[in-house]
Amino acid sequence: MADLSITVDGIKFPNPFVIGSGPPGSNASTINRAFDQGWGGVVCKTVALECEKVHNVAPRYARLKMEAEGLKKNQAIYGFQNIELISDRSFDDWMDDFKKVKDKYPDRVLIASIMEEPRKEAWQEITERCQEAGADAFELNLSCPHGLPERRMGMAMGQHPDVVKEVCGWVMEVAKVPVWAKMTPNVTDITVPAQAAYDGGVDGISAINTILSVMGVDLDTLRPMPTVEGYTTPGGYSCKAVRPIALRMVMELAQAFPGKSISGIGGIETGNDAAQFILMGCNTVQVCTGVMLHGYKMVKPMIEELSAFMDKHGFKSIEDFRGHALEYFTTHADLAERQRIAKVKKTLERDSDWDGENFVKQSDALAANTTS
Ligand SMILES: Cc1cc2nc3c(=O)[nH]c(=O)nc-3n(C[C@H](O)[C@H](O)[C@H](O)COP(=O)(O)O)c2cc1C
């Protein structure tokens, strides 16, 4: 059977399946439940030093569903929006939880998702305290789209490359374990903030966080959703529907930074989804909304499906196929040229006088005739 283990930035994951930051990793018992089921790593719900500044609202989720018969309730959901903030639990409770998780699962990967206001002392304190409590790695949340920008946190940092570089630099001064920076997709070119994060010294990139969105308007009340006291605010879009956008952004990152690690996120729910992100260059893949909809047990069929894909192609390890699809991206102009040559070749192949050695000369002559 294929070996699903992978070593990323010096950390060994038993498999590439990681719980993405959010409700599925919101305390020690949920994180332990994930490890019980076989997840290779967990990124905890984002923590900050001062939970009293975090004020969540309800409802804070909205869903888009397919109208297809025979689908179970949650299978029909393909788009999900949230206006949830980072964890509202106390930082001290979180540090106790990290210790509990590492006591029970010393060989699983616990990644601390952290976020702070743009102050060096705060970022360095949170980094030092999380690693003392046992975090194996960090994911810097520079990308949450709602709520926190008011405090110049999350996406408000991630959209400014100079701030990204500075914050990453502060963390790297004190971090003793690998650090990934989590990117917002709400930018024109994701490689710009990623370059800034690398300039700040991080080891790898996680992508993507949620896409800023307006889920819809209730046609009875005429209020946008999710409606809180009659109002809403744009939220973060996730689930299956974002997968193509996530794949495109991961592709751009993999092409721009060969050799650097990527944790792929966005609409992943199956082993075949994971295989596509790995083919695009990812080392690990993260699942957040999928776990909220289908439960922690989904990792078992994901492992089986990824293994079956690898066996089918004779891949023995993740590295055997990681990034394999990247070389097949090109420009539209090049696609048109390849198609022109293919058509000419087909025509020439039908021609009994075709001389393979003179193919280019003949195809150019033929193309000149057909286009003139
Ligand atoms: C309800 C909810 C809460 C989330 N909270 C966080 C968070 O605290 N920190 C963070 O970095 N990302 C957070 N995310 C974003 C996810 O980690 C992930 O980047 C995004 O949802 C795309 O992946 P998915 O389609 O697998 O959910 C949250 C997502 C959801 C749906």
C-alpha cells in the first residue's frame, strides 16, 4: 500500500490530512477527537492573547444548497459563509489544552493558529507561550476577512505586504518551530503577500482563507443573510464552491516559490480532492467546512481514496506525484499554437507523403497555406 506519510519543513505527518483552523479544532476534546479518527495534524481555531475583545454573533453561518434529489442534507451544501471571529476562549485555557493534546498525542502534529494586533510584543509573547505549551508549528492568521480588520488584524494585515513582512519577521525572531503564513484570497495577486511572508522568514504558506462574500438576500424579509438583528456584514465563503479558486491560487504559489511548502485549503472533502491539491504542489491539505458538515470520520474514506489513487498510478509516496500537474499550465497563446500544430500534424499524418523528419517545415508550409 502507498505510504501517505510526509515530512514538511522538518515535521513528520502520518498522512497529509490536516484539520483547518475553525470550529473542528476549537478545544482539546475536539482536537483529540480528530486525532482519534486518524487526522495527521490539526490547526487549532485561531487564538489571541485577549479573548475578552472577541464578540461573536448568531446566526453567523449561511449555506448554499443544490436542489438535487437523493442527496443527504449536508451533501447538498456546496457553499458556506461564516462571519465567525477567532476563538473567544481564554488564552490560558488554550495553553492548558495544548498541553493536554500533546500529552495524549505526542507524535501528532498540533499547529497553533495565532493572530494579534500589529504590535511586536504581542506577536512575540503569543509565539513564545504557544511553543512552550507544546505547539509543533505555527500558522499565522493574516487572512480572516471579517470583524477583525477593525482592529487591524487578519485580512487587514494580509492585504498589506509591508505589514506581512514585518509581522512574520517578529514571529521568526522568537519561533523555534516551523511557521506557515495563511494567505487571504482577497487580493489581486496572492504571490505578492506570500513573497512578503517569505521576506519575513516564514517556512511555508497556507492558502486559502475564506473569500469575502455576500451570501444572499432573504426575499421575504428583504434582509441580507446571515441576518443579525436585521443587518449583516460581508463574510467568508468556503466549501466545495471555492475549490477551483483555491486550486488556482495554490498553483500560482507553487509556480512562484518552488521548493517551499504549501498547505492547500479550500473545499476539500475527498481523497481525490486532496490528490488534486497535491498534484498542484501542496505538501499537506486542510479541511474545515467539510468536517463541520460531514464529521471527523470523513478522514478514513479520504485516506482510502487517496491511497487508491496512488496505487492506480503506481505512486509509492506523496513526493512521487507532488506538483506533477504544474508543468501543464501555459498561456492561452501557447494553447492556440499547440492546437494549430496538432491539427496540422493530423492532416499531415493522413498524407502518405508525410516525412516525419521534415515535419516542422511541412507543417509551417501547410499552416501558411491554410491561413492565407
Ligand atoms: C466557521 C468557520 C470558522 C473559521 N475560522 C477560522 C479561524 O479561526 N482561523 C482561520 O485561519 N481560518 C478560519 N476559517 C477558514 C478555514 O480554516 C479555511 O481556510 C476556509 O474555510 C476554506 O477551507 P474549507 O472550504 O475547507 O472550509 C474558518 C472557516 C469557517 C467555515
